[in-house]
Amino acid sequence: MTSATREAERPAADVVGARPRVESVDVVRGIIMIIMALDHVRDFFGSLAANPTDLATTTAPLFFTRWITHLCAPVFFLLTGTGAYLGLRRRTRGELSRFLLTRGLWLIVLELVVVRFVMQFNFDYRVTVLTVLWALGWSMVLLSALVYLPTAVVTTIGVVMIATHNLLDPITAASLGALGPLWSILHAPGFILSGPDRVVFEAYPLIPWVGVAAAGYGLGAIYAWDAERRRAFLLRIGLGLTAAFVMLRALNIYGDPVPWSEQKSPVFTVLSFLNTNKYPPSFLFLLMTLGPALLLLRWVDARTPTFLTPARLIGKVPLFYFIGHFLVIHLLAVVVCYLRYGDASFMFESPNLGQFPITQPPGWPSSLPIVYLIWIGVVVAMYPLCRWFAGVKQRKPDGWLSYL
């Protein structure tokens, strides 16, 4: 990808002025936003005691319900970088850098204030989990500096971070003493603050995720190519990453802290093969998810199938959808809790990490089919809201709305 981005740098990097959005990027972003809601509905309405990736206790439907949502975070970060590069179509490099810096800081504030509230419905800050917007925000802040480098250099930095960060796995936060919380921020999920009254847990370490965003920045350069060449590239690299995942995973020598092994049945052996580590995202996890994501980008590059039109619209307002769908899910949980128990106080309590994001009352978890039905309802409910907000943004494309 680095040689490709070097060639594409000159024709696309300094063009300023209004250009149409890249529709395929919006479509793929929208698809993963829709899939993402499934995982969050399961968090609120499914059994928190049932670990979908624990092969000793999970079922194949539960595993794949979780596994399909693994696509979401890598695509978030990849397309964040791609969107940053495409921003050079209408901004100078300096303007893009300032936008990325301020929007990144804004995402961090949203994570700490707004997202935390809509997930817990309280401001006591007893339990704070730093998740995707935290890492996306810092990725943008770092990209705001990297955009001054040649695109090939930014891409190389990203690819190296993705491919080599598992070499750091032997280093633990505990071994670093007072610097342990910093290591949790950078590489290994863990506590930044752990006290009797306050807990701050870092779930999205920055090193691998920043790497994905930087690689995505390089990916943006191919959208200056002619369509045939771009699609051929997406097909080759998508198939290549997927094949690399299969081969490296089969060898069990590098790329994930937990090797696969033969299980009680062929189906569960396949589950073991696919059960790569997300926290932090291992090299194999990223190969497993980014390869299909690039193939998906290739599939919708020519045109958007009619049935994906709603996904395209949602992909134009991802942050609005992200915050809004949490609010809808949690409000629905409050209503259901009150109707079932005559008391909705459970939905306003700060949970422990094992019960995150809510404290579930006894007998609360719904079956997996019910979770799917709620998921469909949430997405359907969000669509007219996203259509309304997309219209607002289209009428007023500049100013503060660009941060949403």
C-alpha cells in the first residue's frame, strides 16, 4: 500500500475545493454502524454472565453474534483515516490538521461526558470505561501531526504499528510500576485508576488503533485513481490480508496471544481458529477483520445496491447515530425494566466492570432471538432520526455541525 500511496500523493494531496462524498465509504461505514448496534443491544438486554468468546460455555450462534461485530471497530478506525485523507479535497493541509486536532479533542470530551452518561444515566463517575471514541479522538489528534508527512510515510507507520505491536505483549503494566497506567493507555487494557470509590478502565489501547487509522489515511489515496485500478487494488489487498490471516493463524507462531487448538467438535475448532484477541486488537484480529472490510469496500465501489441505501444515509451521520443508538437502547431498557419490575432504578446505577454497562436485575437477560428483534427495532427507530439530521447537515455543511 505504501508504494501505491506514494504514487497517488501528488494528484490528490493538495486539491482544495468542494467534491462529492465517496459513496462507498459512507455505505461501508453505515453497514458497520448497523452491525455495531447488535453488540450494544446484547450488552443491555443479553446475559452479561455469558461470555460469547469463552469456548467452554458459549454456543455457535452466540459466538458469531459477537464475532460479526468484530468488524466494527477496525472499520471505524480505518475509515477515520480514510476520511482524514479525503478531507484534503476541500481543506488545505493546515486546515485539515486543525480540524483533526479539534475534532479529536471533541470526541474525547464526548466519550468522558456524553457517551458515559447515555450508557449509565448518571454522573457519579464511579465506573468509567474508555472505549472507542476515546481512542478515535486520540487517533485524530495524532493524525493532525502526521498529515504533514508524506502519505507513504504515514501509511508505513500505521502498517508497522499493526504488524509489530504484538512484540510488546510480554511487557505488562504491573512490571512498569508507576508507569503501569500509561502502558494501559498505550498497549494493554487495564486500570488507569482503581480505588474504592472510582474506577477508570482503558479498554481501547492506542498503539494498534492509531496504526489502523494511519493505514486508513494511506488507503484514502487510492480514491484519486481511476475506478478500475482502484477496484483491482481493493480486491487484491482484501484477498491478500484474508489469506495472510488464514496462513498465519494456521501456523500458530505469531500475531495473537492465544493460539487456536482442536476442540470438542469441528465447529468449535473453527470457533477457536476465529477467536482472536480484540483487547488489544492483535495483528491476526486486524487481518481477519480488515481483509473482509476491504472486500466490502470493493463490492460497493461501483454502485450502492438499493437495499443498502439506508446504510449509506446512516454512514453520513455516524457520530449522531453512535450517540443516538445508545440513548435509544438505554431508554428502552428503562421502560422494559419499569414494566417488568415496577422499578427502573437498576438502569441508573453505576455497574461494576463485570456488569457493564448496566446493573441487570434478577432474571433480566433476554434470549438471543429477542436480542435480534430489539436490535432491528433500534435500527429502524434510528433511521428517520438520521435522515432528519443528514438533511440538516446537508443544508448547513460547515461550522459546528461538521463536528457531528
